[in-house]
Amino acid sequence: MPSSPVPEPAAARPVVDVRGLRTHLVTRWGTVKAVDGVSFQVAEGETLGLVGESGSGKSMTCLSLLRLVPRPAARILGGEVWLDGENLLTKSEREMRAIRGRRIGMILQDPMSSLNPVFSIGMQMREPVALYHRLRGRALTARAAELLAAVRIPAPAERLRAFPHQLSGGMRQRVVGAMAIAAPPRLLIADEPTTSLDLTIQAQYLGLLEELQDRHRLALVFVTHNLGIVARICDRVAVMYAGRIVEMGPVRRLFTRPAHPYTRALIESIPRLGARASRLTAVEGQPPDLAHLPAGCAFAPRCPSVMERCRVEAPPETVVEAGHVTRCWLEAPDGPPPPGAGPPG
Amino acid sequence: MLRFIGARLLQSLVALAIISVVVFALARATGDPLYLILPMSASPEDFENARRYLGLDRPYLEQYLSFVGRAVTGDFGNSLRARRPVSELIRERLPNSLRLAVFAMGVSLAMAFPLGVMAAVRKGTGLDRFAQVVSVLGQSLPTFWVAILLVEFVAGRLQWLPAGGIQGFSSYVLPGFTLGWFVVAGLMRLLRSGMLEVLDSEYVKLARVKGVGEGRVVWLHALKNALIPVITFAGIYFAILVTTAIVVETVFAWPGLGRLAYEGISSRDFPVIQAVVLTTAAIVAAVNLCVDCLYALIDPRIRYAR
Amino acid sequence: MPAEPGALTLPEVEPAVPAVAARRRLRLPLFPLAMILVFVAAALAAPLLPLPDPTAQSLRARFKPPAWAEGGSHEHLLGTDRLGRDLLSRIVWGARVSLAAGVVTVLVASAFGAAVGLAAGYYGGRIDALLMRITDATLSFPVILLALILAVTVGPSFTNVVVAIAVILWARYARVIRGQVLTLMQLDFVAQARLAGAGAWRIIMRHLLPNTLGTLLVLVTLQIGYVIIVEASLSFLGAGIPPPTPAWGSMIAEGRDVVTIAWWVSLFPGLAILLVVLAFNLLGDWLRDTFDPKLRQL
């Protein structure tokens, strides 16, 4: 569902509204602008896909929303993160702790390592439920079993006594999902939840996520590098590159009329059955060295439509159409490029 | 689980058997004890009599078998020097050694845990650096030297604590600290590196994502995982404490197993030597067994491995 | 701008061995290396140094305090002991003993232990089980007791100390190397070597051993300090290097009774032990952090 540019009444205010988020990471190769002025909104019941290569800043953005960036190396430098009208970046650590899990839930990527191996599933399920709902004893266990049932885990009461290593990857990821919606939260962040699952299980899991989202009217941020998944469950997509969102808009639009060369290259690189292509195309060039980004547009070194201007100045966010924005000089509204810039190439 | 314990028990027994053979051979190799026991004026006949009386003239295999046979029932024969049953000597001395080892271990754990965990949580700060200094020093200081200096300065000049013997609780302090010092160093560094690794894990991240308080994240979620190698080494260190107490016992005049061994060796007292080594080895084996069981209790992956 | 080799897209994931980073990170452990160098040089050059004879006794010069204390003199920088022997000289000569004991013992133990570990890991099965039984039994044997027994049996000597310690120390190496070999055996290159028809000896010497050398080096360095302390403990108990050869442990034992009036006799040898062992431990730590952080548990 595209978000409309007309000011909304509070009831239809987006659940999460990120403005100009900036997070820097200090490494031994230099300071990396992991999240460099990222802005987006997600409404209730809406799914925003966050797409990009590894290193584009997708995971760091999610961690920044929760204020769980790895310290002391990483620091959130600026911007605003509005969750239901409250700016999370101004909250104290104790307030954030109350928000984590309760109002924002997160599913991590690798189910084999996200569960604590030395504690039972029951303990790990009861802990958040006790925290959010102040339940105890039998009521607590009953609620934990209910949650497991909600994510379609068979024989939930017995599963509570099991340990993570006794469960398969798909099951573990469901448990993690159950924990994430235990509250239930307003926003659910799923960081590549199906990447480590078998293909056959992936589809089931996506279906489960959609069901949970419908039931609880969650705003869902779905991080992935797989455009196929994006096409399936996302309403809108934000494409990230080198810490910035280079294009964002409704799914259908991005697939049929991508505005940014990077998005275009990503879509073209998806092998299509039946299409007569003699070779697979990939995105040209090397991933960027995040500690030493070039001046101007970060994608310029690899862009097939690069112009002189791109190497000098970073393009601002431009509106291509209602609900569809991009950062590219090709779409810039300020007239023809200055003289001296030749044809693309 | 029972099968697991049974297998480990069998292993320990085999190890003990090997050790018993070795110690039997070695004790015999220390030379003829009769020269130390009998007076100078003894005649060859006296030697023969003494030998027969003590059973030293029978073939080695027979001696070994009778030794093992009686050892299993706790009878280690009589001390050649003290003319008392060795088991009595051991019963007198062993508790002292055990108590000292337990005290030292307790002190070490009490110091190593907070230091190790906090050093990891506050990595890079002054506390961390202090902990690392403690750790490296602890493993580089020669215990007997520290013991001597402590006896001189703390017991001798300052008169804060007793210098030797067992005169109540305060006597445990100096030898206990001296013994336990290097255990603190080793365990603390193990805890620190284990915690550092665990604090970086995905499940700790998830615990934080769920909104669990930081204290609980560190001391419950993280620590239980970091404990596993620590427990193994704690067992090893305890065994080391019991077996190398000989030096500390000498400096502090502590009436324990170590000194008994020393006396036994210098007077070529076979039964004593054999008994002490076997007892020590049995303690080590028992501790290792307990450690393995504890290990299985903490890490469910091992419990349900079969 | 082409990405630098080894540079990452997102430094959340550590690269294997980043060439650029390694160059910037290499900080040599100067203090330990310098300390070891000083002691080794002093030990090797002892006969050539302008020091008094370590065994020369002089009743007149008994219990002289160090040069900076009252009653001291420049003749005996660190003072003298009960028999008037110069402490500094004895410490320098004692370094020869300790360092030699440490190095020789560790080399012998590591050679044997590595051999056992390699064999156990490579052959596996019953050979492995048997070797590990023996290794475990050995590990639980108390070193000092064994050394004491040997000392009383055959008489205290340098060889006995080395033998007594090495006979038990090898088990440590065997365990660790075996673990490493087990991991290496899972890798493809061993299977490939087998397919190419390589025999056991070749595989062990050419493929397995070189990959364990790093671990061995770290272990060896870390153990030298331990051996030096054990040797000193033995000398302290009278079961180590016999007099008149100066040994740090026996020097401490000699000074024990007079520590109230002549604290320097026990203090300085102990300080020497501390410095040397500290240096080796620090060096070993640095080696381990550089080459094989997985050995953290040692």
C-alpha cells in the first residue's frame, strides 16, 4: 500500500518513522558510515522490504532502531526514530529496555545460533512472557505453550522441555518468531529470517510471518538480499547501497520501472526461466570499500549510466512519482546536466 | 547418562592401575630401605630376618599382587619408618591437605569469577587491564618464593597472621592464598576470554533484543555458556592444588599429604610412597569424574548426546 | 576506485588474514623479548663477564647487603650469601641452569609429545584410544613427586630434573596436537594426499606437522616458564640441581632461614625467576594472540 503524501490524521500515522538516521562504525580500516542518512516509514499492517548486498547497512539500520549497535565501535550519531509518536533516540537505556521486545520485536538470521544452547526452550519462552505480561507459574507456562502453538509448532507443551539442539532449523526459527510476537509488538523486524533455512521450509515460514502480521496488525520490516522474497511478501521496498537508501517505492513499481541503475542491475541479474539469455548478468565491479567511499555518488564506480556529476556530488533524494523516491542524478529535477558532461559512459 | 558415568569410572580405574604399577616399580627402585632402618651394627643375618619379616624377599609379582589386593581394602601396610599403619598416617594428614586445597580453591573462585566476568564486560578499561596484570603475574610468580616473603613480612614483621602449623582459621589464610594465587590467574583469564566470546554471540544479542536486563544477560545467559571450559580447568587446578601442595606445605610446616610424601621419599619408605601417590591419583581421578558429571549437567548437548 | 585486497564491505565480519590490517597491527612485544635477550646473553656470556667466582667463599664477606644499602659495597652489587659468595654472580650463573633446564626439557617433551599426538590423530581408532589412555594416565601423575622420587633414587642432577619433568610434560603436547590433527584430518587436502598415493610418513611430515608448528611454538614458549618454576621448586626442596652449581631455587632455600636479617639472599633469585618466567609468558601470550587465538584456553 503506497503511503500518501497528504498529511495523515494520528490514527493513520505510520508505526515507525525514521528520519535521517546516521550510525558510524569505527574499525581498524577507518570510520565506516554504516547508516548514512536513512529515512523511511512503515504503517500498520504494511511490509517494507530492505534490500541490498551484504555491507549495505541493512542490519545496522535494524540494530540502530533498537539502539543495540555494537559498542564501543559503533555509535548512532544523529537523526530521529519515531515509534508511535515517541523519538527512540532520546530515550534512556532503561526506557529502551522496556521498548525492546515489547514494542519492537526482532527475528535474527541464523536459527542455529540465536537460541541459547544451555537453556530449555521453555525457559527462553517464559522469560519474555514473564517480562511483558507479569505472569507466573502455570499461567506463564500455558501462555508460552500458546505462543508455540501460534507459530504452528506441534506438541508445544513437550517442546517447552526440549533444548535447542534437539530442534531442526525451521522449528528453531519458529520459536524465535514466537518470542518476537510474544508481547505482541507494534513493529516486527525480520533480519533475513529465511536465509539459513531449507528452500522447502522458506515458503512455509514466509506464510507464517504473513499470518502473524495479519493477526496482530504488525508493521513489518523485512531485510533480505533475495528479490524473489521481496516480490512475494513486501508492499514497499527500500534498496540500500553503501549506507544510503538509493531507491524506495511500491514493489510493483520497482520491478517494472526501476529508477536507479543499481536497482535496475539487481533486477536484471535475476535469472529468468524461459528467457533466452546467453549469459547471466551480474552487477559489475567490486563492492565498495566502506571506509574509503569516493566523493559523490557511492555507486558511480559501477554505474553503467554514470555521468561526470555523479563522481563529484552525491545526488539528493528526488521524488520520481508519488510514493517513489530515488537518489540519482538521472532523475534530478534541476534541468539538464552542466556542459562538459558527455553522454553516459 | 549412567552409561556415561560408568565408562568414565572404568577409564579412571584403568589409569589408577597403570599408576599403581609405575609407583610400585619406582618405589622399589629407590633403593634398599633396610639400610636406613636398621642400625649400623646390624649383621647380614639381621638383614635377612628383616627382609623376610617385611616380605621384601618375595618375588616382585607376588609383592605387587599382595600390594594391590590390600590396597583395595585400604590397607597399605605399615610405614617402615614409623612402624604404624600407613592408612593411619594418611587418615591424619589427608584431611589437612584437602581442607587447605578446598580453602584455596574457594578463595580463588571467589576472586576469579567477579574479576574475570567484569574484565570481559568492561573490556579495555582500567579494571580489565588490572585483571590482565593479575593474571600474568599469577602465572609467573614462583609460589615458594612468595610464600617465604609472605611468612617474613606478614607473619614475621607485621605479625598479622601465623607463620605455620594449624592454629585455627587464620592459619589457612597465608598458605591458602599462596596456593590459590596462580589458580586465580588461570581461571580469571579463562573466564574473561570465554565471556568475551559469548558476549558476542547471537543468542546474547537475541536476549538483549527481547528486552532482558543487562545484569541477567551477563550473569545468566552469558555466564552459563562460558562456564563450560572453566569447570574443566577448575577440576584440573584443584588436582594440581592437591598434588603440588608439597612445596607450600614445606614452607608453612603444614601437616599434610605433601610433607608426608617428602618424608616418605627421603626415608625410602615404600608403603608410604606408594600410598601417597595412589591416594593423590585417586583424588585426581575422582575430581575429574565429578568435573565430567558437572559438565554434563550444565551442557545439555552432552547429556542428550547419545 | 577498486577495493583494496582484504578490505571489507562491512567490517562486521572479520576477514581471514587481512594483509593491510596485519601490517598495521604488528606490535612486537619489546619488553619480554628484551628481558629474554638479557638473560640469555648473560647466561651464555657468564664465563666472560667481569664477575667474581660464584663459588668463591669468603667468611669475611658474609651477608653483605646490596650496594645501595648500608654496609654494602660496589664489589658485591647484590650482596653476598651465608658463605660470602657474590649474589649477582650466582644469579647470572644460575641463569644458565634454569634456562638450559627450561629449554631442553620443553624441547624433549614437545618432540615426543608431538610425535604421539600426530600418530594418535592420524591413525585414529584403537591406536588413538590406547595412546590417549596412556596420555591421560600420565597427565594425572604429579610431576614434583616423580622428580623427588628420581632425585632420591638416582641422586639429584640436571639430567634427572629434565627427565622427571619431560616424562610427564609430553602428555600436554600430545593432547593438544592430537586435537589439532583431528581437525586437520577433516580438511580436504589430507584426503587428496591420500588419493595421490602418499604414505603415512609423507602425509604426517609434509602436511600435518607444518600446520601444527604454530601451535607447538606457542605451547613451547608458554611451557618454558612453567618448567623453570618447577625446576626452581625442585632445587628449593633439595631434589634439583645439586650444589655447588648455583641454582635459583636452592639459593632461595638457603636464604630462607636468614630472611629476617638478610632478605636479599632470597629476594633476588626469586626476582630473577619472576622476570624470566614473566617474559616467557608474555611472549607466549603474544605468539598465541598472533598465530592461534583458538588456544586461548591454554
